[in-house]
Amino acid sequence: MTSRYSDASSMYSHSEYTHDDHAPPVPTPAPEPAPMLAPSPRPPVPKRSSQRLSVRPPSGAPSPVRRQSTNSPDTPVSNQRASLLPMSGSATPEAVTPRSSTAFLSRPTFSFRPLSSVYPAQLAEPRKGFFGARDSSSGMPPMRQRPQAAFVLPPPSDTAFSSIRSGSVVDINDPDRYIGTVPDGHKAVARLDEGYSFDPDPGHWGAANIALNFPEPDDDLHNPDPKRDLKNDRHVAFSWRGFVNVGSLALLLLALLGLFAVYPMLSYFLRTPSSTLGGYNLGGINASGQVPDMLGNRGLVDPDTPKSAYTRTSFIDGQEYDLVFSDEFNVEGRSFYPGDDPYWEAVDMHYWSTNNLEWYDPSQVTTTGGSLKITLDSHKEHDMNYTGGMLSTWNKFCFTGGYIEANVSLPGSSKTYGLWPAVWTMGNLGRAGYGASLEGTWPYTYDSCDVGTLANQTDPRTGLPEAAHVGGVDSVKGEMSYLPGQRLSACTCSSESDGKDGQQMVHPGPRRSDGSFVGRSAPEIDIFEAQVDTNTLIGGVSQSAQWAPFNAAYVWDNSSANLIIADPTNSVLNTFVGNEYQQTTSVVTNTNQQCYTQGAGCFSTYGFEYSPGNDGYVQWVNDAKPVWEVRGAGMGPDDKTLIGQRPVPGEPMYILANLGMSHNFGPIDFKHLVFPAYMLVDYIRVYQPAHKRNIGCDPPDFPTADYINTYIEAYTNPNLTTWVDDYKQRMPKNRLIDQC
């Protein structure tokens, strides 16, 4: 026979008796059929109270019959087993009158009573344990499962209990109904421990605080009070705490906006433009495509430059200038072969344009004893009898405006003539010694559109001006100029490309608002070119600037307003004023006669300060003192040659230093010259006003990088001596003489 257990029995009960110990049930005779009773009305459902609901049997129905237990009457209730069903053969059979309604014929009638009446002995005192806590009245250990209230199981469908369906009364007050019902003949099951049996009324558990009238802390939130709410609403909406909270959020929002919106915009508009110190504006790449190996922290300013030299005061207006570039040449044994230095590069070529007697070789340029050393030797090289050196910062470091100085010990002796040492500057659009890059750019500094931009400064249609045909120095017919015309002039047709239309660049730009071009060139300003007077044997320096187009007979407006000489006893206007290839403004000043390498070996400071533009100026310095000055007005318009103002150069200028010889510069005393001869440069420094800093070889108002890259061969092949004949490039169209 299969036994049946309720969920509560299987979970919470334990067997107290075995099947062998349980006395067999006393057989009872089958009850006689109960007489049919008249149907009675259904009793009303009692109201909820602290007692269990009690559903009474229908009127006239007898009470259920309990089968007598085989145990002793003194046995505790918890150990008693009572039959819930009237069995056949019972000694006291009683009939149960079934309901007249067929819906209830197969349902037992339940009766409820307070739980305290089930176990009066054990519920006399309230339990101290709760939810399964162990106490002295419990015979079972507390269980860890969730406690469950006692419940009534529905009658099983087993055939052994079919008498229930026939109208038998089931007494739910029997404690076994709260434990589980098993068929006769099976071992008894212990009752559910009272620690897990709860009254359906939570009030019996001590949970009085769930009553509707029990006050709770949050009652005010659920019970509106107009008077109280009106009083509270009169207060200020913001408190200090709220203000701090909102303020913190506002500060956080402002910080995020400042970090991700304001800061990027400020960084963009206030940034210092990157200089184009490297070859082709690529940050340090030279003409051969090499990246220099930077020495330590070597930047634009040499770390060996003393702090006292970081500023200087202008001789013109007393304004303070800041150091923007310096090289102290203190590192021993530096090499200036292409790619070896970040700012300087020595050339390997013959300087044919001035008929020099030497070959320039990078091996002749190095550093020793804290100075740059350029050597001129009587060593044959490339079929030349002498070997000298020249280095420059072309396309690596340039500056526009400011002051530059070099501390130099001149080569040879102040008593021997023939050497040609120089430290000078040139516009970046022309590379010294590379003829194709210089044709039509040197020594122009011009931004007007007139006859001054044409070849020979002459209009081919009219032959004017007449002054262009007289005053020449070496020309047979007296022509004043042999220049081919300004290649990158302001007269360039606006239809010519500046490279921004996808076509090959013809003019580097920029353009004006009307589409016309700004005149571009490669002007020259010399810090010094040293010489020795052949008559007095006194050393001196020519400090000059070269110009084109030319004044009539090369005579500029050298009035006292435009030509200022500090000491006329030591400085004189140079008698050389120009020739068919250049016009010059030059003053010759005596040098410190001890500062020669074959003399006392001291160093003397040479330099110039200049301000670009039509109203600009150039002031030269000799032995750390200003010696002379030319004003922009001195190079103003010339009615005789029909030319306009030649401004003080605004092109980015690079630095050169060289030592050579040439009959073009003057007589040479081969008999007394001592070889090797060398020039020493202690340092070179560049200063600019803080509010006018302009360094780099590709500034936006005078760009050079794209043009140089477009015609790179003209800047890297010294054998290309001309732009048109050798390099096979055309001159840009000039709207004065060409069809635009």
C-alpha cells in the first residue's frame, strides 16, 4: 500500500513510533445509512476575530465520531493518534445526514476552532521562541527552512477514504489534521512543532503595529495637511545645502566646458606658430632628406649661452630684445656635412658667381676651442688651388626683423690684404652659390609693378627710361642693369598659379585681396665683409645692403636724414656703390686691429639691427658699437629710372659665414699671405622684440617651402647656373609686357 504524506508532514515531522509499536485499530461495524434530512439554510460566515473561523455542520447533522485510540488516555496529545474518519464496523455508528444539494454530497464539512483549544497544555503560556527558536517546551530542534503556518489538507482520493465523499464529517480540530493524515496500518507521524504553527491572525504573533490605527513615522507623507503644507511652502525654496549642490554641479559643468570647449579654442588661437626651421618645412629634415641627431637639449637657444645674454637693449629706441637663436660653438669637433647639424650645413661646391679662387669643402668647417673655425688652405681641390669653407642655415633657420650679431676673430693679419671673410644674410628664396635659384630673385627687394620689374629695367616697347641706358660700370653700351628682371614680381599675371588651384606653382604668393601677387625676392644684408686697405694697410669691414632695381647711376638718397654715421673719423661711405648686377649701400669702418687670428687673437662683435618695410631701417654695429644707419626713405622712388620704393627686406633671412678669396673683391697679396688662414667665430646670436617675434623660413606672409619643394633641383644642383637656359623653366608672365 502506498503511503501518502502532506508537504508539511514530509518537511517538518519526524516519526516517534514504528509500525511494530503501533496497536492495530479496533474494527468497528459499518454504520447504517443515515436518514435524509431536510435541507437547511447555509449558515452565515462569521466575522473575523482573534478566534479561528468555525463552520458548523448543517442543522440536524450529528457531530463527527472519533475513533477510540488504542493509546492510554493519559498519553499526551502530541503522542495520541486519533482517527478522523468513521470506519465500518464501528461500535457507535452514527449517520450523517447529507446536504440536499448535490454539490456538497461529496465534500466533507470542516469545523474550525481556536488553535489554543487544540493543545491547551502546551499553549497555556506564550512561547518565548519565534520563527523556530529552540526553547524548553519544544521537543524538536529548530529547522532552518522557512516556517509555515498550520494548514488543513484536503481529503486524499485514495479508495480507503471514499467514505468521506459519501458525507462523512471530517473534524479539522483534530491535531493530526495539522500534521498529516496517513492510512491505518502505517506508522504514526509526529505533529508539527508548535514553533512553526502560527495563528492566522498576525495579532497573536505580537505584530500589533500593522493595525490601521497604529501610528507610523511616515504617516505625514501619506496624510495631507493643508495648514501644515501651507506653512512649509512659505519657506525659501533653496537652502544652503541646495545652493552648494547646484553650485557644485554648475562648477563641474563649467569645468567640463572649459576643458573640452574653451581650452581647445584658446590653444588654437593663442598658440605660437611652429617655425619651419627644417628643410622644406618638415621640422628638421635637410635638403638630402636626413633628420639631424640633436645634441642633448640643443634647441634654438644654445644652453651654453650665458643668462646675461638672453636680452639686449636696442641702440635705436632703447627697447628690450629677447634672444631667439644662439650658437656658442662650444662642442668640440662638430661636423657640418649635410645632415650632421640641425641648423648649419657646409657646402661642397665652387662659388663661381664671384669667381672665387677656392673650392668650398665641408671638411674646412669645424669647431675647436669653443669657436667655429673656417679654414682657407693652399690645398688643391677639384682643380682649384685653394680650399675654403662656407656654411649656412638656409631653409633651416631664418628670422625676419630684429638684431643679429657675431663675435669674430678675423683671419690673417690686419697688415695683409687679399682674404675675403664674411658673415651675412640672404632671403630664403635664393640659395647662395646656386645660380638657378638666384636668377631674378637676388638682389631684388621690390613690391611695385613698374619698369623696375623688367629685364635691364627697360620697357621693351618704348626703350624707356633713358637713365637705364647710361651710367653702367662695365657695360659697353652703358646699360645700367644686366639683371633679367624680377622673376616673382608684383606684376605677375593673376592668372598664374600659386599652387592652390592644383596646377604647378609659378609664384609662391601671397596674393592681395584683388588677386594680385606680392613681390618676392632674395635680398642680401651683410653683417660684414672684411678687407685691408691696400694703401694704409689698416683692416676694415664693409657693412652693407644690396638692392634692386637701381637708382640712376646707383646713387641713392644719402642725405643726412637717411645716412647716419656715428663717427665719421672712423667710418666712411664706401666708394663702391654698385654695378650692373647690384646696387649697394655701404660704409667702411676700421676694425679693432688686434682682433685678428695672426694678431692678438681677440674677438670683436659685429652685427646689424633692422626693421622691415618702406619706413624701416638698418643699423650696423662694429666692435659692439653702432657705426652707421640707413633709413628706408633713402631707397625711395626714383623719377629718373621710373621705379618705386624699395623696402627694407621683409623676406625670411638665413645666415651665412665663409672664408675665401676673389679678385672681384679686391687685390690679393699672395706674397705675404700665410696659409692655412682661418676665421674664428665665438658665437652667433639673434634677438627680436617680444611682441615682434618672427622666426622660421616659411612665415605665412612670406611663404617659401612650397615653392622650394616645387623647384627643388634649382636649390640642390649648383651646376644649374640659370633659371631659363640651364634649368629650362620659364619666367612668370608679367602683365606689363605679356598677355595675361
